[in-house]
Amino acid sequence: MIGSSLQPYIYSLNIFILCMSALGLLRMFITFWFANVYDYQFIKYRYAHHRRIKRFSPSISVIIPAFNEEKAIIQTLASICRSTYKKISIVVVDDGSSDNTAILVKEFIEVHPDNDIKLIQQPNSGKSVAINNALFNYDNSVLTMVLDADSLLKEDAIEKMVKWFLNPKIVALAMNVKMLTLPTFIGACQRFEFISAYRGKCAEHVLKTLYIIGGIGSTFRTDKLKNIGGYDTNTPTEDIDLTLKLLSRYGNKDNIIGYANDAVAYTQPVKKFKSLIKQRYRWKYGRFIAFVKYHNLFFNMDKKFSKMLTFFQLPLAVFQELFMLVEPFVYS
């Protein structure tokens, strides 16, 4: 009797699941279609402006916040120094490390006197404070790149990233981040995740729905970044918070907050499942905090915003998070 009374609800639930699956397939099709549009627009723009792009060479500062990064910092610095682009200033901010990070950076500076590298040491205050310290006190470049201390840049990454900013509409760009190989199941999963996300970001660039400029190799017009006060320091995920802050200030209808597919960086995968769960929880929690903080973006009618962002992408992101919470119960 009870089972029969639940039949209408079960039927409705099945219809809902089918609709969600269909929408997921449709979204996948749209993503790959507009990713191809991205490729076409990229080739067309580079061909039309290739002479100006070749002459375009603004200065850029690479800010590296570092806390106990003695195992990786030298490789990161070496990858920047191998860059094909030369108008680079490097600012390492040692955020109160208790290991040999500062000592190793000082030794690297001595061995590479021809490179413009500064080391700032501060009491441990957090990543956002470290970046702001470098940004407002040591950064006089036209562009600013923020790079994690355990990441590597492809030799032409900075050169290719810089060329995008010939377009005066560009405010900030995410880099194409690839996962270094980890020969385990968890490493393969993370690598596949990053590969699939690559085409998604291409589509988001075209559709003007990108709302996360990741921390690895993220690049900004320095004056635009300073005008909004840099990074907020009261957030667990500074990259998501900063992107929404930029969107709130400059909008994305006429300005571009997007993705540079040809500028490549490499990052270390998380090696333990427990650490991966902790990382993803921090990301999701930080995104939720940022959404609450910038709730004014949702369904915003201001002409400076793309309606695809304010009426579709942001609400959909919240819905997907809520659906993930109830999904195990739906399918059980």
C-alpha cells in the first residue's frame, strides 16, 4: 500500500533524473561547440594582428607567495628564468617559512645575477597578504602574474600570455594548467579532470561565463588589480573571491575575464585521497563563501554583465552543488 502511494513520486523523480541527464548531454555538446568557436576566434585574431602582437612587449611581474616550499621553489624559479620572454621581474614573498625556503631563494639570486629577482620576507600572514605585499610595494610592471611556488611554466608560457593583453578589453586571464604525471589511480583521475576542464574553459571564455581565474599563472592588468584593492584576505579561496571581485567592478560584457589556452603551466597533483578530499572541500566551501559575498551578481540586470553569467552560469553552479548533496539519496 505504501509502495503504491509512492509510485507517482518515484515516477516524477525518474523524469527529473532523465531531464537532468539530457541537460547534461546538451551542455556537453554546447561546451564542445563553443570551444571550437574559441579556436576559430583565436586563430582569426592572431592572424589579423600578428604584426602588432609581435611588437607588443609590456613588462610583467611574477609574484610567488611561498610558505615552506624548499622542495619546489628552485624548480619554479628556474622555469621562469628559462622563459623566452625577457621583460620579467620576479618577486618571491617568503610568508614566514620555517624551512630553508628563504635561504635557497637567496642562493638562487646570487647564482642568477642577470635575472631581476627580489625576495621579500614577512611574518606568516597568509597567501593573500603575501601577494598584496608584493603587488603594492614592489610591483611597477604593466602586467602581474601570480604563480604558486610548486608550479612550473612552459618556456613560452609568459610570452604567449603577455600577447593576449594587446587586446585592451582584457582585464584578467587564467592559464592553461596541466597536471604533472603521477603514476597512480588518483593521479590519473586528476590529470583527466584537468584535461576535460581545458575545453570547458575555452567555451566559458566565448560565452562570457568564466567566474574562476585559477591561482596558477593567473595574469592581470596591474592597474586594474590595484584599483580594486588587490586580494581580499578574509576568504579561504582567494582566486575565486578575486575573480568575482573583478567581475563586480569591471563586468564582463565589454571587458574580458577569460582564458589563455596557449599559455601552459604545470602543477603537482595531490598524492593522497584524504588530502584531495580536503582540497576539494576547501574549494567548494570557498566558492560558497564567495557566492554569498557577491550575491549581487546573481540575476543582475546591469548592462556591464553578461546575462549568461548572471542568469545561467552562477545559479547553475549553486544548483549543481545542491544536487550533488542529494544525488546519493536520489540514486539509492
